[in-house]
Amino acid sequence: MTQSTDLGPEDRKIITLARSARARNGVPEGAAVRDETGRTYVAGTVDLDSLKLSALQTAVAMAVASGAKSLEAAAVVSAAEAASDADRAAVRDLGGPATPVLLAGPDGELKASVAAG
């Protein structure tokens, strides 16, 4: 596990963006991803009768829909203790198995950093 003080400014930024999305939308999770050009995509949990996506799945979908070709990093802010297999798979599909997935608690403190693969 990596401590938040070990994170670079770009990784801290996507955690902050994910935390803001969670708070602003009042959803269980917020997420942000950074593509190969440095653009960020921010999302919250989608929970409709006809469509259910985690925040990280939604952020990856937004990146794909906007033309991203790869991901540099992903962050999710959640009360969960681990990034789900489905979340890691979505990041892996676009970014590859080595893409870091940062999991932070609602307070923004990093709980874990794992590879998508």
C-alpha cells in the first residue's frame, strides 16, 4: 500500500476530483481517470432502474466516448475496502494491466494502490 504523501500531484488531483464528484452528487462512489494526453474524466455512481454502473466504470466509459486511447491512472473514492474486479477490468480494458487504480476513502486518504491487471 502506498501512502498519500507518496503520490504525485497528478494522482492527488484525480483523487480530489473523485472525492468532489462523490460529495457533489451524493453518491456512494466518485471516480476519475486520466488519459494518455493528461485529460481527466470524472463521474459518480449511476444507479438507474435500467442502468447500473460504478463510478469508475462510468468514468472509463466517459473517457472512451470522448476518444481516449489509453489511461495513465484511475482513482475511486469509496467506503469499500478494495477496488472491485469489474472496476479493475474496465480500467485494464482501456489502460492495460499495469494501469494504477488508486482507492481512497471518503476522507481522501489513500487506502490502496493496485495494478488493474
